[in-house]
Amino acid sequence: MGRVLVTGAGGFIGHHLVTFLKERGHWVRGVDLKKPEFTDVDADEFLLLDLRDPAAAREAVDGVDEVYALAADMGGMGFISSNYARILFNNAMINLNTIEAARAAGVQRYLYSSSACIYPEYRQTDADVTPLKESDAYPALPQDSYGWEKLISEKLAEYYHQDYAMETRIVRFHNIYGPYGTYDGGREKAPAALCRKVAMAEEGGEVEIWGDGEQTRSFCYIDDCVEGIYRLMRSDFAEPINLGTDRMVSINELAKIIIDISGKSGLRLKHIDGPQGVRGRNSDNTLLRQVLGWEPGTSLENGLRETYRWIEKQVQARS
């Protein structure tokens, strides 16, 4: 087994990936600005480094064979919609430095974590959206700076593959969720935020939803996410690929599933003003099935049950 670097290893997907890789016998170095908030560090080595600094990126990749590049300054819609310049600048610096340091160090394989946010707004204006296939990325018109930076870094990975023969892989995440992730403070995603709101609500109380709640998404459980990442890295496929489920639900439907899991009675949805993102987004998994012979298999209900129970415990412990 080779030596592996996971950047963003203090974050949600990153620390789950570190654990997954360790269970499969890899030597793993984790790098982030912070250690995991809710779990112990599973990495063989964990370095606190700011990858916006080229010297830090060189230190991070030293002596490794593969890089899973997950580091990013990001969060849910509340954070993304109010930090455009910060997100584009920080993430561009992280990704430019990391991939160049990896090239210079002779890293054999490099996986770049992109996002469904790269898809054009004009393809996501209807809640009953046509599932997005990888070729739909162009003509480009991402929703915000997070999507623009992800799209540019995708092209950078493609060019490093073309110009330097680096084995690059590009994965587009579609709304990854699960336990041991941020659930409050402004950076949390919709499933975690709704789990927290339901866990905090009293019987017969209200759960706030931004907008009318009819905006749609598909959601992918974290165990499926790290399995897909690993399968893609081991494949010979160098083009961008979706990683998500193709079951589309509205945010209202998502909230109702969580309420059912909670067992609380009489909870009502209260719709308020707030950032909603695109009107509809869903993953086309045709290419994923063709390339990997696999796709995520955890049902939304089962994944949300695990997520809700964990967040409920955190909420109760703080009350």
C-alpha cells in the first residue's frame, strides 16, 4: 500500500475518508487548518498547515504517492452566498499550490474534489429539473464563486493530466451528508441544519425552512461518498464524474422525513426568507454506473436516521 495524503482531513468528508483509507491498510497523512471536531484523528500523521502557502503545500505532499485534494473554504448556502471573494481567493490558492506541489514531488495519482455547484444556473431553474450529466457543465454559468473556482480547478487537473501525464481524477459531489459533520454555526448543509432544527424543536413547534421549500436536490450518504472516491481513484477514468444519488426530493420532503425519524408529533414547517440556491438539482448517474460498475446504495431514510440520531445526541448534550 502506498503513502496517501488527504487534504481537508479535519473536515467532514476528509476525516471519514482518512478512516476509510486506514481500514484498507494505507499509510495516511492528514492536513488541515484544524483537527476533526467530533472524532479522534485516525491518520498516521496529521499536520496543521495552511495550503494557501506554497511552502505548506510542498511540506504536505512530501513523500506521498497519492493525494486526495479535499481542502476547501466552504459551507452551506448561508455561507456561500455571503463570502464570494473569500471563497474564490482561498480555494484557488489552495488548489493551485497543492496540485503544483504534487507535480513537483512526483505524486502518482491526484484526486480533485469538485462539486455539483459547477453546473450552469440555466439548467437548474425548475424544481422538476432534468438530471445533470457531466457534459452539461458547458457552456459554463455556475451559480456563484464557489462553482466558478471548482470549475477552473477541474480544468487545471485536466491540463496537468494532459501536459504532465499526472494521473488525475475529478469527482463532482452532490450534497454529501452524514454524522460527524458541522451541524450549526452557519457552515452546515441543509440535511444537518434540518436535523438540528428538528432535534431542538418542542412537540407541536415549528421548523424553519428557507424559501417555499419546493427547491429540489439529491443527497448522498457519507459512506457511499468515500467508497465512490476510492473506486474512482483506483480506476483509469480521468474525466469529471458525478458522485451522488439520483433520487430527487424537495427540501420540504427532506424535512418531513427527518420529522418522521424524530418521532415528534405536530411539528410544522415555517417558511422564511433566506438563500435557496438553484431551484432544482439532481445527479445523472449514467456515467458513474458505466465507469465504476457501482453507485451509492444507502437509502435517504437510512442515511438520515444515522445522521439525525448523531445530531440529536449533540443537541441534547449541549442543552
